[in-house]
Amino acid sequence: MLRFLIHYGIHFLVPIVIGLTFYKKNQLKVILILLAGIVIDIDHLWANPVFDPERCSIGFHPLHSYWAIGIYFLLLSFRKTRVYGLALIIHILADWADCSLLLQSK
């Protein structure tokens, strides 16, 4: 249960807190973009099974690969793509936390 709360808390609460705290001018737009970072989970559709609670997404799915994560960090470097990069990094942090908690439970 703790793993579920931390994982989805990062996916959904952290974007809202960041948007409300750091993007006063465009809060709603930024919050929606940050929440949309979850769209990279589309790569789960290519896995068999699609959802496996015992599988770590980092390094397994194409959009969760280390080269993809490098691109997400690169997006932080440019003003026009910074929020999109942040959305994807938040998603990766949520999945990394999930992986860490999964490993601790074994």
C-alpha cells in the first residue's frame, strides 16, 4: 500500500504542487502538462503482460530506457521544452521510487 501511495503520489500530487508553487502565471496549463507526463506509459502496451506489479519500468520499457531518460534531462536545458522535460522526469522519478520500493520488498 505504501508503494502504491508513493508511486501515484509522485505521479499526481508532485505535478500539482510544482505547478502551484513555481508557475504562478500559468498554473493550470503547467499542471496539465506535468500530469500529462504519464503518457509515456503507453510503452507498457508493448510488454507482455501489459501490467506486471513485480516489474521495474526503468530500463525495461523503451520510453523508460536510459537513453530516453537522457533525452528527458536534455529537454530541461531549453526554455521551450523545460516543462515537458520536467513532466517526463517527474514520471521517471515516480517509477524509480516504485522500483526502489519493489527491490526493498523482496
